Amino acid sequence: MSIFGIAKKGFGMLRKSSKVSPTIKSVKPAKNLTKRRKDQQELIKSIDYQYKKIGVTPGSGASKIKKDAAKKVSDIHDKYEARGK
């Protein structure tokens, strides 16, 4: 292999970049993520407190109630953000 062949082969290696996926532009991140997270944490904390207060065991449907309530809180935030646009 000649010097030019080696140099040409090396130049091809320099042009290659790492495989990086293109940035997703179709989905915008939600706004006020810290507020959303804070509200969800307060919700979970209050549900746990009420269950502990009345003496209900944690495995008796608490996760379903938390999931449903978190969905409602998320919907409220979405509705508020949609109105702000």
C-alpha cells in the first residue's frame, strides 16, 4: 500500500463521527416539572399519612389510589398549561 493509500484510509476514519441519534423535536418537554413533582410528592405523602392514621395496611389498594390521583393532578397541570398558551 502506498503512502497515499494509507493517508486516504486514515482520512476516512477522521470523518466518521460517533453514532448519535438525532434530537427528537416533535415532543416538547412539559413545563413546571418541579411544580408537578412537588404536587405529586405532597399527594403521595398525604395518602400515606391518611392510611397510617386510620390503620390501613399499605398493600390494600393504596397504589391504585395514588396512581389515579397522580393522573388527575397531571391532567390539572396539563389543562392549566393549555390555557396559558
